[in-house]
Amino acid sequence: MGSKTQTPSPDGRYVAVALLDQVEALVASILLLPATIQRSDLRIWRVDDGKERVSIPIDDLNAGRPYFKGVDLAFSPDSTTLAVCGTRVRIYRLNDL
């Protein structure tokens, strides 16, 4: 159903994970066929305590089209910036999250 991409930061302090097309809910329909609500998130965890630092919806990276079978995640060499690349690109400064 869903897929996952993950990458550690160069300094080893964080792990970024893109969870794509995760089923959030099953919805009953008139046709008695189950329908699903799906979402995709970027999540960042601190390695030292294992706590999730942030969860950000990234559904708009597919621009209304089916996912292209994944996203790419890349930290800057100094671990201060994270790029999330799909059909669109987002750049996050970890201090701003």
C-alpha cells in the first residue's frame, strides 16, 4: 500500500523518513466498496532520544498525480537543511521546524 524512504543526517543526529500513500481511514461507500483516505508525510526523528521532532504533510509533492514511486531525501553536509524531492522540491531548515 504505502512506501517509505529514509535517510540519516551526516552528523547522525536525525533520521528523515518520507511515508508515502499511508492509509489513514477506510470509508464505507454507497456501493458497499471500501474507499480509503491516504496521506503522505515527512517525519524527522532525533536519534539520541528516539522522539519524533516533526511531521509534515507532503501530499502536494505529487501535484495531483499518482506518486512516482518515491521521493528523494537529502541532508546538507552540515545537517542544517533537508531537501525533499518529488515532482516538486521542498527545502527545510531544521532550525525552522
